[in-house]
Amino acid sequence: MMNGHLSSLAASCGLVLLLAACASPRLRAPAAVDLPEVWRAPLPHGGSTAALADWWQAFPDPMLVTLIERAQAANPNLQAAAARHRQARALVTQVRASLLPQLGASATSSRGKNLNNTPGVSTQSDSQFNASWEIDLFGGKRAEAEEQAAQADAAQHDWHAARVTLAADVAAAYVNLRLAQAREEVAELDGLLAAQLAAWGRQQQAVGLMNASDAALLRTDASLATARRSAERAEAQVALQELAVLLGVPAAPLAAELQAPALPAAWMSPRRLLPSVPGFAVRTMPAQLLAQRPDVAAAHQRWWAAQAHQRSVDAQRYPQLSLGALIGDARLSVGGQSSVSSLWSIGPSLTLPLFDGGARRAQGQAALAAADEAAAALQAKWQTAVAEVEESLERMAATRDRLREAESVAREWQGIAQRAVLQARAGLHSGPQRAISQRNALTAHDDLLAAQADQAQAWFRLYRSLGGGWNADPGPTDQVAAQP
């Protein structure tokens, strides 16, 4: 009889091994993407350049660097991304643990009357030690562990992508704040000059040297200058609130830190300036982009996770073999007498899927479709990365040309305004002519501020599209989790 059981077990194991040899997981690479050999748009050049990963440290404005560091430590979205990475790593440990034997122990004790049909008052207790191990013949468990590991890597890359986006968003909001503050000062100075021209118009109208319509136009222009100052002040508050959200702090204390110089009460040259933006090196070969984009790396890991999930689902279509063992004893005490009985068992367990109505086949088809979706997403991510860099480089070139023209115009009008002031002092120019020249110089300065801000924003977009020079250092999310 024993020989019959051994023969049956040997036949079952042979069938399992035969099926394992026939099973071959299907791995398919995503469709190749033809990347351009060089960028079509011109690369930024000139001046000293910093490495992309350390670019923020090269900024001459220490406040911007400080704000970015504070945002990296306290931004809720970044902390959520770090938490997702830690959760994914915990799932990796959980799945890998299922590959190992599982051990357990249990013990129970009870006292009562007529327990388990035992007459009288009795005490019954038992203890057991059990062990089980599911043998991963077809690699399903290993594939599941690979899937979770790839998902954890993708979550870490997502965290790096969130860091890059956060740094660019903080810098963009900071430049918007400084731009609004500088333009508010320009509007204040322009309002002073417009008020002088309106007062001069009233005097000219009073003596009959100006008609009422022209005088009214000067007064309307003065009112518009005041409205522009209010609008820029509102823009500054909006940018301040955006910064506060990114830093995860109230706006009131942040406003005190980022307060600009006081608005002038009389005519003077503008003092509120924008932070200058240093350059960074941009590699010529677009293929090197893939080493700098954490979102591309995350898409690749998710494609690999989908492939591993497909192998895991396919393995469920084949027999499952596990080993189990149990050992224990039971004790019975009645009327001062005790009896002990021991038990033990050991043996394999084989599960053969016979008929499930096509459920496992449907699961395999769904997993295959998910892998195809992940491959398409990876291909789209490559193409999007190249397109974003090209667009950012084009914007860089456009803003560079615009800035060059704005600087030239601002210098010309600054010279005209200075000569007008000197000529007015010498009696060669009237006060209104001097004020008009100064207003034109302010308009050119305002255009220069806008051009400087546009170029700064173009640098920030290029930084983001290049992936920020991210570096997958080990365990970065643990450091974020330790922040308050």
C-alpha cells in the first residue's frame, strides 16, 4: 500500500516537472523609439555653466536656494510621494517573504464541564507547531516579487520627478513674486510722473492753454497708473500665496521674509530687481536625455512590472505544489488524572487547476493587455521627453533674443531720460517733456523686467524637461520622512 502512495506521488511530481519544463514566460520588449541624433533647436551657450544637478546652488540669490530647500523638506505632495515609495518597498518585503517557508505555533487551554463529551469537570489543552512552504515551480512568486520591486523603483523615480517639479515651481513662483513687486514699483514711479503731468494739465487748462479734453486725458492716465499699481500688488499676493502652498507654511510670516524695498515717495531710479539666472550645460545628444528623466525611468520600471505581472498570472494556470508539516500534543485532565496524546503529519499538497470557466485565461489576456499598455506608455514618454526639451530650447532661444532687444531699448530710453533731466535743469526742456521721457524709460524698463522673467521661466522649464539631473541615491525617502 505504501508503494502505491509513493508511486502516485512520484507520478504527480513528474507531471509537475514536465509542465514546468514546457512553460516558457513570454517577454516582449516595447517598440523601439527613433530618437534624433542632435537637437533641432539651438542649445543655450555663453557664460559659465553649472552642473544641472547642482544648478540651484549657483544662484546669486540665496533666498531662492533657501526656499527650495524648505519646500523639499515640508511640501505635502513630496511627502506623499515619499510615503508611496516606502509603502512600495514594504510590499516588496511582504511578497519576498512568501517565497520562504512559513512557521507558526499555537496553544489553547480550557476548563469546564462535559467538554468534548468528557463527563465531569475537565481541563483540556493542546499545542501545535506547523510549517508550510509553497514551492515556486513555475516562478509565479518570484515574478510577483520582481513586479513589486519594479513598482518600488518606479515610486522612487516618481519621488525624484516630484522633487524636480517642486524646485521648478518654487523658482517660478519666486520670480513671479519679484516681477510683480518690481512692476509695482515701476507703476508707483509712473504714477508719480503721471500725477505731475495731470497737475500741469490742470494749470494749463486754468490759464486757457489746454482744452478740457486733453486735460481730462492726462487725469485719466494718472488714474490708470494707480490702477496698474493695484493690479501688480494683487499679482504679488497671488505669487506669495502660491509660494506659501508649495512650502506648506502660512502666507503671513512668508510675506515678512520676502518683503521688497519700500515704494518711493518721490522720483528715483527703480530699486526692485529680478534675480539673475545662471546657465547650465545641456548635452548635445538627445539619447542622453533618458539618463536625466526620472519620469522616463519610472515608465520603464512600470513596463517591467507589467511584464513580471504577466509571468505571475501565467504561472497560476499550472499546478501548485506545497509542503506542510504539523506536530503537537493534546492533554486531558479529569479528576486528578491526566492523559497526553501526540500527533504529527508531513507531506506534499498538489493542486491541479482543471476547469474555471476561462477565468485564468482571461486573467492572462488582461495581463498581456496591461503589458502592452505599459509599453505604449513608455514609448509615449520617450517621445514626450524629446518634444518637451525641443520646445524648452526653442523658448530659450526666443527669450534670449527678446531679452537682448529689451536691454538695448531700455539703455536707449535711459540715456534719453537722463539727457532730458539735464536739459530741464539747464532750461532747455520743459518739465512735461522731462516727465514724458522718464515715463517712456519706465515703460522700457518694465518691458525689460518682463523679458528677464520670461527668460528665467524658460530656464526653469528647460530644467524640468531635462529631469533636473536627478540622482537615484539610496533611501532618499527615509530622509524626507524624518522631516517635521
